[in-house]
Amino acid sequence: MYGVCGCCGALRPRYKRLVDNIFPEDPEDGLVKTNMEKLTFYALSAPEKLDRIGAYLSERLIRDVGRHRYGYVCIAMEALDQLLMACHCQSINLFVESFLKMVAKLLESEKPNLQILGTNSFVKFANIEEDTPSYHRSYDFFVSRFSEMCHSSHDDLEIKTKIRMSGIKGLQGVVRKTVNDELQANIWDPQHMDKIVPSLLFNLQHIEEAESRSPSPLQAPEKEKENPAELAERCLRELLGRAAFGNIKNAIKPVLIHLDNHSLWEPKVFATRCFKIIMYSIQPQHSHLVIQQLLSHLDANSRSAATVRAGIVEVLSEAAVIAATGSVGPTVLEMFNTLLRQLRLSIDYALTGSYDGAVSLGTKIIKEHEERMFQEAVIKTIGSFASTLPTYQRSEVILFIMSKVPIPSLHHPVDTGRTGDNRNRLTQIMLLKSLLQVSTGFQCNNMMSALPSNFLDRLLSTALMEDAEIRLFVLEILISFIDRHGNRHKFSTISTLSDISVLKLKVDKCSRQDTVFMKKHSQQLYRHIYLSCKEETNIQKHYEALYGLLALISIELANEEVMVDLIRLVLAVQDVAQVNEENLPAYNRCALYALGAAYLNLISQLTTVPAFCQHIHEVIETRKKEAPYMLPEDVFVERPRLSQNLDGVVIEFLFRQSKISEVLGGSGYNSDRLCLPYIPQLTDEDRLSKRKSIGETISLQVEVESRNSPEKEERVPAEEITYETLKKAIVDSVAVEEQERERRRQVVEKFQKAPFEEIAAHCGARASLLQSKLNQIFEITIRPPPSPSGTIITAAYGQPQNHSIPVYEMKFPDLCVY
């Protein structure tokens, strides 16, 4: 009976007859639409037959592929596509299995047309939203096959492009079908991401080649805009846009591996483009995860070539700027810590010449200029990222970087020896460069928070170092912090303008916070400016920075008291050039004279005191006629005109302190303070530094004189300052500090461990002593008027004297009581 049914077509199942009827005798005629409509209606009416229809269609398609009847293969796929689009019943899962089996058969074919046909059918299927979930469907084959198609190397360029585009579309379909379906195999697993992401990057990478071979714009077809690179970019953006928090790492890691394997960090153009796509595609709150991946990758490549590390750092810079607009999260200090660590490693590599610290036969030799390029890239990255941070985070970064600067002191030991000195110097320079990048453009209304004490102390300690480059960086950093109104560039050159209104300075009244800051730190700033002026290794840039710093303090932070102190400071600098106890060269002495002239010319016009302006103007005019080498216009030029005979400078060429104090005192300024010469204070950091400063010796002699002879008329000669004296001063100060620390410890221990009665008795005795002293003071100072009830008695010398009654014992009339 079964044999009979197989031979007689009329006895075959209806679904088979309906399937057979959709195929014409000639495949070129295409699908028989009327019969296809009947088959669709039958499938919708009897959904339980849908799986059998799919199985039979699959059987016919496999047979036609084997017989190379590709026309019927296309008809079968078209019928499958129409059935998929029309049927959304619970039995569709079994039909889908047959459909995927047929698509896989087409993709396995060596014919490009069949591969493209199967891909198109799969893409249509991927766009269908299924009503029922599938628990056992797998797409592993499709991920592998589509990824392979993305790397097609067909001889025909047009066919190769079509295959690659089909592979990208297929991967896009897999992502759409599985990314949001929790019941499907996790497409974010590394085994899938390691195939999908590199395939997309491979096509994205070859955009330059495609552009170089593309025809001219006049000959370009309309579909030229749709190429594998653009399609791959769209697919990558869609993939990353669907990534959840826990999947970002699996999506980014293949990108890093691909860039490593193909050496794409060194040109860095493609790597930068990739991470721009990534940063703009993912959700903003996931940005810090990408930054963390890049930081980890930078650490992992810490022994790679400097060009590779520089490429990673520059990509990190671009990504960090984009991430700062979203949410950077806790990675701010982590990022700066990693960059600073890489900076120190690069310095060590450059000094030792190898990554292992010792040069051997198998050691890779390091090129110093490449390490320098990497260091500059790190500094640039630090600055660009810091510029996007809010003020509070920027302040934390500034403090963090400053804490890494090695400073020679008791509490901050540094490396010793020749190599250690070079390492310390290079580290100091690189970190100060980074700090300068971060501080540039920093805006903070409160200087107390912008320059806290611990930061300012460390920064100014570096200003006392012998290295001229380090001192210049410190001056520029201070200028960046103090300049809050963009006046810095207006003082880039030193000159004696007759009218400073052409500078168009932005001046605001000194705030209360600024006044408090200057009261606390002004003497510290003045002292370092004074000592910086006395450096023999100063060049024109140093004097320009000093002039800018003095000018900005006068504009941003100055009140009347600060103005007076700045004038005293500049007059003291003039005395340094005149007396020349430091044995400064002629250029330095002329530069100090010129610096004083330029600043006093500026401050006189800011104070708007006519007599003051007149005195400054007269001295400048006298110098122009007889001593131009004492003015900035002749000193701070490419070929300065100097005078070798500066010892006999006449008084008409100098700004006189007595005259300035006289004219300013008449305008309400503190003339007594103006008359006092400026002398810098001696601090512990001078004793700890390796510098030789005559000013320190003078200030120490003054201190010794003031201690030994408080009376001017009974002053004894100053103690001779020797090495033993300085050594003894250091030891004594340390001993005093130890004694004070021990005394405080004993007091705290007593109050913690002593019995309550003993503490109460001790406090009571002190209170009684205090009360007795107060009673004595009151008895001496209080002299109440004679009481009306007092009696007149005769003193021992016969003169009458009123006997007064204390106020608290007086009896007042009732009218005086309220």
C-alpha cells in the first residue's frame, strides 16, 4: 500500500502536493504565486503541518543543491522566506530548525551566489520577532561561517566585496537575534566575541584601501556609499550599543588583541578611530570600564616598544576626553596613577637603556628619543584629561601629582648617586610638566582651596633647587594658579609702558578669601621670589616668569598692604643688583635692574598716585638717556646691550626707598612699613637644601643679633657664621622639637592614665593660682572713684588722701537700682 501511495501522486499528502505545485517546470519562470498563496493559507489553517512543510522543502533544497539546480534552490528559499513572514504560531520553532538547516547548507556551498542567498534569508529571519521562545537553538555555526565570510579573499574584487558585506550582515543578524534573548546562547561569551569583533575590525581597517581604489566622484555609482567598512562600523556601533555593564569587557578585549596582533598602535590613526566609535556607541555610564581596560592594557605592555605605549596613551587621551563628558567614576585617580607610574618606568628605561635594568646580549636596546616621545604623550594625556574634569576633581589630581614629586628633605628621601640624581631630576621635571598641564586654565575663586598649605609648601620647596629648568616650571605653575582673569599673556614680555591701559587688564577687587590667603602665605611667596631673583643660572625666561608672577599678584591678590610689601621686595631686588654680594654676572645684574623698573612702572600706574608715578617716570627717563642697559628694552632682547661697569651706579639711576615711602605715605599708605628694608625669613627648608645663599647668612645674623642684644645702643657684634654654627643650629632645632613632642606625650599620657582626684587637684591648683594672679592684676589696675561715704585720712607724709571703697562694696541710692 505504501508503495502504491508513493507511485500515485494523487495519494501523496496534501502538504507535499502544495509544496510541489509552487515549483514551475522551468525555474526561470520563478515561484508560482497562486500556488504559493494556497500553501501559505494551508500552513496558517493547519499549523501542525508547518514543521513537515519545512522538512520537505529542506529535503528538496538539499537535493537541488546536489544536482546544481540553483534556480529551484532560489525558489525554495523564497518560499521559506514567505512562510516565515506569514506564520507566527507555536509550531514555528520546528519549522525554523528546518529553515536554519537549509541556510547552513547554502552557506557551506562554495558558490558565492548561494552564500549570499543564504545570508539574505537569514537576515530576513533575524528581523522577525518570534512569539514563542526557543530553548535549544544554536547559532555557533553561523557566527563562525559569517566571520569567515568577512575575511573573504576571492580573486574577483566585486565578488569579494559582496561576500564580505554578506558576512557582516549575517553577523548583524546574529546579534539582533540573540543579544536580547536570555534563552539563547550568550553571544557575549569570549568564544563568540573573539570572532565577531575582529571580523568587523578587519573590514573597518581596510577602508583606506577601498577608498584608494574607488572611482572618481563623477563615476561613482549610487551604491558606493554602502561598502564593507561603513557596514562594519554600523554593525559595531549596534553591537556596542546593546552591551550591558557586564559585557563591556568581553567586547573591548578582542579590540585590544586585534590592535596588538596587527601592530596598529604605532600609526595610532586606526586605533583612535576604533575607540572613538566605541566611546560614542556605548552607554555613558559604561565609559569608565573602557578606560580601565585601556589602563590595564597599558600596564600589560609596559615592556613593549615606546611607540606602542605612546599609541596606547594617545588613544587613552582621546577616550578619556570623551568619557569625561559622561561618567568617569572612580577611575580618575587610577588613571593618573597609572600614567605617572608609566612615566617613571619610561625614565628608568631611558637611563638604563633596557627594560631589564641591565644591558645584555639578548636585551632589547631602547631608543632615548622614542622614550622622550612617549613621555610627552603621557604629559599631554594628563593635561587633556584634567582639563575636562570639574574643579574639585582637578584639585585632587593636582595634590596627587604634587605628592609624587621627589623633594630632598627629612621626610621625603630620594635616590642618591649619579644615576639617582638623574632619575630624581628627570622625575621632577616630568611631574612638574604634568602639573603645569593640569594647572593651565584652572579656575578657582578661593585661593585657599586652589593652593592649600601642604601643596604650596612642596611646590615652593622645589623652587629652591639648583636646576634652572625646575625653577622655571615652578614659576609657570604659580602663574597658572594665580591668573584667574586671563591676564597672563599680557605680561609675556617685560617692558616699561608709559600707559598700561593698552593692555586692557581685567582687574577685580581683592576678595576676603584672597586677603586671608595673602596674610598666611605672602611672606613665603615673597621669599621664594627674592631667592629666585638671586640665582646665577637665570635666563630671560626666568625673569619674564618672575615679572609675570609679580604683576599677577598685584592684579589678582593685592590690597594696600600687599602693594607695600611688593614694592619693598622689588627694592630689595634692586639692592641685590647694586651691592652684588652674590657675585652675579653683568647680565643678571642688568636684568634685575630692568625687572625692577618694569614692575615699579606697572605698580605706579596701578596705584594711581601722581607723585609716585612721577618719581618712577623720572628714573626711567634718566636711565633711557644715560643707562639704557638698566631697562628691559635693552636687556631682554636677542642681543642684550650690557655694561661691564655696574659698581659705580649713581643714585639718579636708582629707585629710592625714602622717596617712595614719602610719596606713598602722603596718600595713605603705611610709610613706616615702606621704610623697612625687606629681609627674607629663614626656614628649615633652607637648612635642608644643598644651596649656598648669602641672604640666608644675613638673615641668620640678624636673628642672632636680635636675640643677644635687644637694646640697639648695647648691641654686641654678630656671631660669626661657620659650618659648625649651622650644624649646631640644625641639631638644636631637632632637639627642641623632640623635647616638645615628649612633653606633649607625657601630658596626654597623664590625662589618660592618672586618677580623677589627681587630675582634679592639679586643675584646682592651677585655677587657684590663676585666680590669685587675676586678683593682683585687678587690685593694681582698678582705681574706682572716691566713694561718697569714704573718709579722708592723712597719709604718712601729712597729705590728705581719699580712702576709696571698692565698687562691689559701694551702697548706691535706690534710684540707681533698676
